[in-house]
Amino acid sequence: MAISQSGGAQPKAEDPAATLPGPRCPKCGWSDVRMSRSKGALDAALLGALSMAPFRCRTCSHRFYRFHRRPVAG
């Protein structure tokens, strides 16, 4: 993060996480969502194979799936 002249922190343009929007709830449109747990081994295996992750909206409690890139171990 770079510090601006006004003293606030601003994200760098080359930081991909700063330019990508987070997931939004498809039901209510809020971005206050968190990753949710899988509903079993079969669900986890299928989601992992498809690179998808379950999310839950903290506002309306709607559960939905989005593509999710996992960090590469290195």
C-alpha cells in the first residue's frame, strides 16, 4: 500500500486484489459475504474439482457459489 499526501493508504495499481471486486450476494446485492463450509464430502470434492467455493451473505443469509482461486503453494 502506498501512503498518499493526505495520509490515507491507497492500494497500488499493480496489486490485483485491489482491482478485483469481491463477491456480491446474487439475492440482495450486498458485498458483505463470507466463505461458507461445504455441506459434506461429495459437495467439497465437486466444488474443489470445479474451483468453486461456497459463500454466505451476512445480510440476508443466502448461500451461493462462486469461482475461487486458491493460492499456489510455493
